[in-house]
Amino acid sequence: MQILTGITPFVTVFFALASLAVLLVVGAAGAFLVRNRSARRHSGAALLPYYRTLALGH
């Protein structure tokens, strides 16, 4: 059990950084969706076909 007490700080830091990375990715995806919403609504495209075309067109 002594190995667990030695590795606990590293595991804690790892999961803290991983959760921060997940939050940043979700925030970036949300900002992307909000930014492109007006263009999508202006063109009258549905949600999935618009982003599918956007992703595959690059």
C-alpha cells in the first residue's frame, strides 16, 4: 500500500489536468457552435448536414 501513497499526488495532478483539458475542449466546441450558428441559420441548413459539410469540406 505504500506505492499508493507515493503515487497519489501524481494521480491527483493528472486527473486535474485531464479535467481542465476536457473543459477547454468543451468550451472551444461551444464557442465554435455559437460562432457558426448565425451563418448556419442564414443559409437555412439543418444542424447535422451543415457541420458535416463544414468538416468534410476542409
